Amino acid sequence: MTPTLHTATPTLRRVSFTFAPDGSHAACLAASDGGGWYAESWRLDPAGGASVPTPLPLPGGRSENLHAQLVALPDGRVLVCRSEGEYHRPAVLGPFTEQPLGALRAPSLRLLPLPAPASARPGTPLAVALGSDARPVTTVWLVDADGGAPRQAAELPGLFGGGIWLDRDGRLLALDRIADGLVRTVVLDLADGSVSPLLEIAESSNDRLVLFDPDTRLTVVRSDAPGADRLGWGVLGDGQPLRFPECLHPSRALLRPIAVEPATDRAAAELRVAVQLDRGAGSTLAVWRPAGGGLDPLPIPPGRLGAVAHWSPAGLRLPYSAPDRPAALATLDVDALRAPSGFPAGWRLDSSAEPGDGGRWHPATTAELPGAAGPVEAVVYGGDGWATAPHLVVALHGGPADAWRLEFDPTLQRLAAQGLAVAAPNQRGSSGYGPDHATCLNGAWGGPDLEDVLALLADLAARRAALGLEPPALFGISYGAFLALLATCHAPAGQVARCAVVAPFLSGARLLAEASAPVRALIARLGGGDPIDDDRGPRDVLRLCHRIGAPLLMVHGDRDEVVPVGQSRLLRQQLLRVGRVEGRDFRYVEAAGSGHEVLAEGGAPVLRELLAAFLRTGRPA
């Protein structure tokens, strides 16, 4: 008898979806509220029926690593690769079983599934691993099913990324090579380890393969050869130039080809390609046919898609989430007629109503808020009257190059369940609104984004004061916590009721001096340590914290690997030096054993409850 996993609470989070190359299974990481992460295997019904996930918990009650890489295998098992510093340990998971597959050493490593391994008998490769180091050299290993050490297949001078198969036998692998400041796609022949060029569109262009159909040789590329980074297409080996149609270059949207329809009896130009368009907080879906010259929108419910998909005769399968729908796999019959609701009759979200769900999740929508340089989109909870609810929270996302999405968020759901309206803005610096919106923070952390937050705080506080309501509260995570603290320091009195921050840092320069090497590299690349010279002065919370007059709650994990806990400890000490009283003016909570994802780990429900109660009442004790 196969053991099963029974959870007392529904699955709230699913991330890192991946599909087996043959489309028979999918895999993801999953967690219930307050529980540890574990792998899930989804059997995809070839007849188009509902797909049901099977938990694959680790022996001994251990939790999976949130950053583990997954490969869904055709037999329903899951290949997982966990990283511990420079060591990477692959293993095959089944129900309550774990088979280690040796270890690899490299500063960074990526796992790619083979096109369609026929079996998992000894000696059969399951995946390819690409490991790169600072020399720079990229090593290619084959990960086998027999539990032995992965076998080195090639050692390539230079740095390589990407990974798209050009055949169904697992021999020819397209990789993106970074050399002389350019990115070009080349072909690795795993039979002899040789590398040959594939894309060289112009003399100094960056050219990457993004999708390939081995049966028709349909080729979709991303290149800046046309003068801007654009998607184009062609047929590999037909001698014709690549085409870059306007329909694949929409303004203010990121378009991603995610799947090709399973039709081997058509020419490449007649194939249909499913494309995901991310505009702001939400996603839409369309079908593109190279010969058709346009995009045919597919009406799907508002929400967020997962940027991966598999198209089989059973339908198009892809991850989907909405504010009131925890992430799950959705199935879409692309050719189905529209139902009276306006959505396709063939749209189904599998496992969308977990046991005990009862439809208790709170919906959200989007609204425009007044920023300093124009409207800012926000995800809002609380219905049409969110801005005039008795208690309102302005929530600031991490990043800085991140954004709030129209997807399920356990923390925002907890705030909504406590009767708090929430406005989660995507101020300047957020991704999803075009390059100008996203890159304006390069060298200006706490610049344009702070101005947007102060502008919307002023507007909301004024509207609420006219009705006799308290001003909004501020809540921020990581970079958003830094921004929330800055806003609390700079906002005029009466515009911030209280402030709660999770994993804050004090300034880009202070974080640069204390963080790990990968975080320092990110800060340096984004100019986070550069000073801003304007009338507001330094963007250093430590030098400004004497201005904080609103009640303050700080939460930090003592094993935070991104923002060291010393940042919060130093702020606590400075608040005491300037006369603030702990337990009355502020409260500091250090979560033992927790990392940067403190609101997604074991003690998350307690911390979310603490945050919600504080943001509602302002009492730090």
C-alpha cells in the first residue's frame, strides 16, 4: 500500500512548476500554511481530465529547500537538486522515498531535463547539469538514475546559460554563450562535446534562441539586431532571413512564447504558438501563428500565469493563480467555444478548491493611485470602498526589481481576513511596466520610488482625514521595508498611522558592506550603494530614525541569508539611543532559525497574525 500525505490545512503556495518533456507529469514545490516545503508530482490525464497533485514528502519529516531545482520525470517521480554553497546534491523523490544521486561542486548550477528519457534503468541519464565558475568555465554533467556520481560530458571555456533541445534524442543542446560582451546561442553536441555557432544575426547583436520545435524546425529568437530587443522567427535551415513581426513587439508588455501546439502534419508557419503577455500586475494569453500575422487573444480569468506550459492533445496546461486562488495547474481547450461567462468553456483550474477551502479567500483587483510622476498601478483588497475602509494598509514589495502581482499572497490574505483594506502599489522601480519604469532606480535607491510612495500617502491621508478616518499604515518586506522606513521618516506628521517592516536594511551602502557576495553583486549592478544628492539628504534609515513618530514593528529572521539580521539589530540599538522605548514606541521580533523568506517558513502563520494585529491596532506589545 502506497502511503499518502494528509495535511490539516490546504496548500497555500506552489512555486517552480516544471513539466516532464513528454507532458505526462508536472512538478512543483508546495507548502501549506505554516508547513514546510515539499515536492508535488502532478499526473496529467492524457484524456484531458482533472490533474491531481500527489505530495512527495521527504523521509523523516524534513522540509524541502525553497530554492531547490526540480525536474518532473515521466514515471511520476521528481528529480530535485539542492544547493549548499558550492555543493549541489541531486536526488530522485518518490512517495516517502529519496534516492541520492551523488554531488556536484560549482559556484552556480542549472538542471535541464533530457527531452524524453524512455526509462530510469541504471545508466539512463535523467538530466543535464550546467555548472559555471569564475575561471570562467562551464562544465556539463549527465545525471543518471543509478545513484552514481554524475558523469562529466563536456568542459566548455566561457559562461553558458539557457538550454533548449534541438532534437528528441538528447544529443544537440542549444546554449547561450556569453563572450566579448555579447550573448549568442551555440549548439553543444553531447556526443563529442563540440560547440558550433547557431545564431549570429548581425556583427554585434545579442541573439538568443527562446523556442524550437524539432519536428518542423520552427525557430523563435530574441535579438537586438533590428535595433531593439525583439522576438523574431524563422525555419532552421531553410535559408530564409528571420522575420520580426510587429505583433511580437507589444508596447508596455512582456511577451513570452510558452508552448507550441502538437501538430506534426503542418508546416512551421502554420503552427500555433501559445504566448503569455505580462502587463503590469496581470497576465493575458494569446495564440500566435507565424503565417497569420497577429495575436488571437484567449479570454482567461484575471490573474497571473507561470511563464511555462505544455500543449498536448489534452489541452494547454499552465500554472495559474489569482488573489483568491492559490496557484495550481490550469487546463485550457484552445479551440473551445466561449461560455456565457465570456471565458472559454474549456478553462479549468485543477485542485483550485482544496479541502477546507470553503471559498474563504478574499478577492482583489487593480486600481490607479497618484504617484509623483503619474498614475501608479496597485493591487487592492477591500472592494470598491477600499480607500475609505476603517483600516487601510499600504504594502510595499521587495526587490527593488520586483512587483506585486495579481496572484495569491498568504500575507495579504491574512491582512484582508483581519478586516484591513490593502493597497499594494507598483511604484517606479517595479518590473512589468516597461524599461523606463523599471530602471529609473539604477543608482537611485530611495529616489523616484520614495517620491511615488510619499505622493500616494499624502493623497490617501487627505482623503481619509476628510472623512474622519486615520491615515494609512505602512507595511514593507526587504527592499519594501527599507522604503517603508524611509517614507515614515520623510512623511509629514499625520500621514502614517503605523509602520511594520520585515527583513529591512538601512541603506544600500550599509547592506553592500555587510551582505554576501551574490547580494553585493546585485547591489553593485543596480547602483544601490550610490548616494543621492538632493534636498531630502541621505537615504540612510539609521541617520533618520529619530524622525519616526509612528508606532513601529520590526521582524527579522536570525538566519537571513540576503539581508543580515545585524541591520535590524543596529536599528533597534539606534532607536534606544535616541530615546525610543521598546514595548511602547516600537517592538523588535527576531525569528529564530528563519531566513529571508520568514513569511513563507514554519512560523509564518504566527508572524502574519502578529503583523495583521499590529497594522490594525498600532499596539507594538
